[in-house]
Amino acid sequence: MAKICLGLVQMNLGAGPEANVARAAQALRRLRDQGATLALLPEFFPWPWFASSEDSRAFARAEPEDGPTVTRMREEALRAGIAIAVPIYERAGEHRYNTTFVLSEQGDVLLCYRKNHVPYHPGWYEKFYYECGDRGFPVFHHRGATLGVQTCWDNMLPEGSRILALAGAQVILAPRASGSYSRRRWRTVLAGNALANGCFVATANRAGMDGGVEFGGDSLFAGPDGEVLAAAAGEDAELALELDLERCTESRAEWPLLADRRPSLYRAISGDGA
């Protein structure tokens, strides 16, 4: 069974986008040097946080797939020889989304995931800025592993992680923009999703004060037994870890939670009997 080494980039993104992209590029090279073959950036990269208030002028920050951020990260993937999960503020025609593009080492798009569950509460007025996703819960493949993405608030609703696990995901990438006040809740839910689905969860968060919000950092890897394997400290930090995918097989055999599901009983939450 394969092993893969993943990297997490934790950043204070309060600087401008150009400075943030340059700092991220340096972090990606350091992670590559530590053996990472795929790295995850924080949510809504590379902009300072603007969803703490409603301002329609910020709509102009949304960019298409071939815009400056994904283009620069494609170049960095090729230059550094590392796959990159890049969460951006996407514009697609007349629509705007919170989207993670996963780029291969060759700069090809392996996945386009649009955040499905969008919050609206003080500090996170995200429904004002973009729509709910329209791509479902796709998976992609990297170095023998099957992976999916759940962006920030998605992780608080367990159905998405379960769908990814049923599609074979061994690792869930979770870019975040979560506050320091909720650090304990996030650790609990991320580790719980890993345990409930017999998979790894790898999450990269924003950190420090930005846009009137104190972001919580605590980027981490959670394992299939629901344990935190490693976590980043401080503000700007990188974290690389080798994941043994055999642990997913072992966990799902010892605790066959996926096999013991009874979908016919779940009509009350599915809405369509599925």
C-alpha cells in the first residue's frame, strides 16, 4: 500500500496578494525539500480576509481559472515539482465560488472543488460573496492515493466527508479560515471526521489578525483513529508528514462503519430517499 508525504502551508494573509503569493512559493519549496509531493494552501488564498463585512467592491477580486493566482501556482508547481491545492475566490461567468483547484506537478488541473456549505455569521459573511458549489463531492488521485476536498464550513456538516469516503477517499484536504475562538471545536470535528470515515484529514488554516478576525492557525493532520498526528504552531508555518495509507484499510476493517451504514433509514436527511 502506498505512502504519500503531504505538506500544509499556514499563513497570515493580511499582506497584499502579490506578497502572499511570493511567500507561499517559498513555503512550497521548503515543503518539497522536506519530501512533500502535494501541498495545501489556506482558504481564500491569496487575499486578505474581506468576508468579515459586506462590500460589493470586493466582487472584483474573484478571478477565473486562468487568472493570475492559478497561473502563478501552475508555474510554481512546474518549477518546484510539487502538486498544489490552491483555494481561491473564483469567477465563472456570472457566478462566484469559493473554489479549490488541485494542480499536478505538471500544472494540470486534477480537481475543481467548489465549497458546498456556505456560512453567514459575524466575521464570515460568505453568502454575500459567493454561491454554494455546483460540482458535488469529486475525488482525485495522487501518487496512489485517493483524495477529496472539504473547505472549512463543509467539515462541520458530516455528509460531505462521508460521501468522499464512500468514493474511496483516503485523505480529505481541508483548507480553512477559522477563528482562534473556535480552535477546540475544529480539532474535535476534524479528528471526528477522520475517525468516522477511517481516513486522514489534512487541514491548512489562516493565522493571526486579518480583516478584524483573529484566525486560529492550528493546521494539522488527523489520523484514522481520530488522533492528531501533528499540528503547526505560531502564524507562518509549514508542516510535512508521511501518511501510510494502509492505516485506512486497517481502520475500516477494524471498525467497519462504512459497511454498517443503512441508507434506507436516512430519508429524513437525504430528502430523496437515497
